[in-house]
Amino acid sequence: MSMIEFKQVSKHFGDLKVLDEVDLNINEREVVVLIGPSGSGKSTLLRCINGLEMITGGDLVVDGMSVLSGNANLREIRQEAGMVFQQFNLFPQLTAEENVAFGPRHVRGLSNSESLRIAHELLDKVGLAEKKKHLPSELSGGQQQRVAIARALAIKPKVMLFDEPTSALDPELRQEVLNVMQRLAEEGMTMVVVTHEMSFARQVGTRLIFMENGKIAVDGKPQEMLVNPTNPRLKDFLRHVE
Amino acid sequence: MSVDWTIVPQFLPQLFKGAKMTIYITLVGLAGGMIIGVIAGLMRAYGNRLLNFIALVYIEVIRGTPIVVQVMFLYFALPVLASIRIDPLSAAIIAIIINAGAYIAEIVRGSLQSISPGLREAGLAMGLPRWKVLALIVGPLAFRRSIPPLGNQFIVSLKDTSLFIVIGVGELTRTGQEIMASNFRAVEIWTAVAVIYLILTGTLTLLLRLIEKRMRIL
Ligand SMILES: Nc1ncnc2c1ncn2[C@@H]1O[C@H](COP(=O)(O)OP(=O)(O)OP(=O)(O)O)[C@@H](O)[C@H]1O
Ligand SMILES: [Mg+2]
């Protein structure tokens, strides 16, 4: 079943065309990995899905709702699409458990105790049960990002969007985050992941998209694209990343 | 005439009455100034072009003119212009409200804009409406950050009340002036007045420190 559908989507910032009539259909349970050179529009494509950026042409439908169909629907879409940011963006004044409980409490309107129960369950899932009372400033980058994933999961999204979730982390902290993401994929979560982690793309991705100048240049199976790239610019890009 | 501190106690009740008036003008003025300041600050940070412009004009007019001129305008010019007659105390309070409001607006705007946009996006991405993002995430963080500059402004406003001597409000400085005029005890009276001001500003500083400490460090 189609989860996210880009129909001739364009996005302009002023005169700058960042997405150029993109057509893309993402089905349930797909793990789509987005790669491409800096400025090719990967983040913008991701941010259009939950309306953090508004599309300027075409239509984008998430779980049957268009991002153009008004604020109420947009909030609905955002509740079905959890987002994980490069810079974690945890609420600095709240502890790990309060960060995770925030969505259930204030978005879903659940009781405090029920929200905390969900938070504990998810912190346990990302391996941080014992850190629940810690402030973000008291956690390592890898731990913060795992809390951020738990926070996004807490509103029970149908899709998870990741924008370079490991780019701000020291190399030795990346794997713990990638492991959590892999487990999520194995549980059948639909995921769209912007990343430079080619091992993740190969092992976890079900689909790889190479973007260039606001367009999808190559779209295929990770194995094939990575082992035997035919597109010369993809080939060039991969040489630079690895 | 030699300095004689023993004359001070007999004037304390009178000075305390003046201090009370100073506190009253400051408290009411700052309460109003906070309301105006938060509204104007929000207009500056989040308002459309028109709201932003209105707030900007207000802030620049107030910041660009001395408070003495502002209160003189309220007390002497307004009756002529609009035949609105106000008593000195009301003029003093309104002057603090509009004056502090302008500076507080800039503090509010600056604090709101100093909060990382990523936090706002994190809130929006969860599906929170914008007002909730402001009320639950950005607002509290900005408030914490605005306490030191607000404290500074509160102290400035408290001391600014002494300028209302020009329209004859019986606050602390005016009271000191009146006592002085009757006995010429400049050293004793002005020292007493200064100490009372120090106690007032010191208490304010202490209170703000306490609030700051009680809120979680970022
Ligand atoms: N808010 C904005 N205003 C103006 N231009 C923007 C804005 N956001 C992005 N852009 C521009 O859009 C283009 C695509 O940006 P985007 O962030 O989507 O690229 P990206 O593929 O994610 O790059 P990177 O790998 O560096 O993160 C860039 O040229 C960028 O400068
Ligand atoms: Mg990017």
C-alpha cells in the first residue's frame, strides 16, 4: 500500500528550484535511503513530507492526506510521520523520560502516568532505561539521538523520517544509533533515511535513491546500485563517500 | 553644621511612605510593562509585517526619548492635545508601563529568537499546533533566558521612578527633597534615601537570583 506519494512535486526557495517535479511512491514497510551531493535537495525532500517545508508545485500525499489540505490535516500527517534530526533537538529543560513522554502527553492528550509508561517502554527499547532521569546535557550524542528516536516513536507514527541522524556523532557512537534504526526496520517500520552510511544502505535499505539537482537521478535496489553503479555521477559520489 | 545621624530616625516614617509610593509605582508599572512588553515582543518575533512595524515604531519612539520627556508629555502635553487630564501618580505609572514595555519587548524578542529553531521544528514535527510549541517549548526556554536582562530592566525602572520628582509625585526621592528643604541635612537624608534604594534593588536582585536558581539550568 502506498504510504507517501510525490506527484510532480516542486519546491522553490525564492527563485531557487530545490525540488524539480519529483515523482516518487513509497510503500508501507519500505526502507528508503536517500543519498546525493550536498545541496541536491535531500533534506528538503524529507521536510516536505511532514510539511516543515511547504511544496510550491504538484501534490504530496501521506497516508491518504495531502500536505496542501489545511492545517488540521498537516498536524495529522505530522503525527503519522516521526522525524529525527541531525542535531537531535531534544528539549534541553526536560529529562529523557519527559522528552519522550512529551508527545503522548501534549499531542495525543494522554494522562501523565500513561505518557510516562510509554516513555519508559520506549527508552527501554532504545537501551536507555537507566538514563530516564537524565537531562540531554548529561547524555552522550549517541544517547541523545536514541532518546530523540524514542521521542519520535512515542506518538506512534506510521513513517519515520531521518535526516542524517549520525552525521553529528563521533564515529564510535554511530553504531548504537544505526542498530536502533535497523531493529526498527526489522519490525516493519516504513522509513525514509538521508544518510552517508553506505553500510546501513546496503544492509538495511530496501531501496536506494540518488538525488542530484533536485531530481531523482537513480532509484533502485541498494545491492545493485552500490556494487555495480552504472550512473557515472553516482559512481563518482560513492568514491567520495567510502 | 556637623553630621548628626541621630536625626535620621525621626524622618524614617516619612521616608518609608515615599518608599512605599516608589514600590507601588514600580510594581504596577512593571506589571503593565510586562504585559505590553510581551505583546510587543511577540509582535516583533512572530507578527506579520504590519504588526512588526507597529511594535517597532513604538519601541524606537520610546527608546529614542528620555523618560522625563515622556512623563512630561503625558502630564502636561496630553491635556492640551486631547484634553485628557491625569493625576501625577497615574502619569508616573503610565510612564513606567510604556517605557519599561518598550525595553521588555526587545528582551522578549531577543530571548525568543535566541532559542534554536530546531526545537521549534521538533515540536511542530510532532504535530503540535504553533501556539503550543510557543507555550510549552520555546516560551519557557526564552523566559529562563530573559530573567537576567529582565532583572536589569526592573532595577532601571525602579530607579527611573525618582525622575517623577519633576511632576511632583511623592515617591522616595521627592520625599527626601522635601525633608531636605526643611532642615538642610543633606548628608544624612540623602544617605538614608540611597540606602533605602539599595535595599529595594538588592531585594529585587535576590528575588530574581532565586527564581533563576529554581529553574533548571540549560
Ligand atoms: N530555508 C531555505 N532558504 C533558502 N534556501 C534553502 C533553504 N533550505 C535549503 N535551501 C537551499 O536548497 C538547496 C537544497 O538544500 P537541502 O538542505 O535540501 O540539501 P541537502 O541535499 O540536504 O544537502 P546536505 O547534504 O548539505 O544536507 C540548497 O541549495 C540550499 O542552500
Ligand atoms: Mg541535508
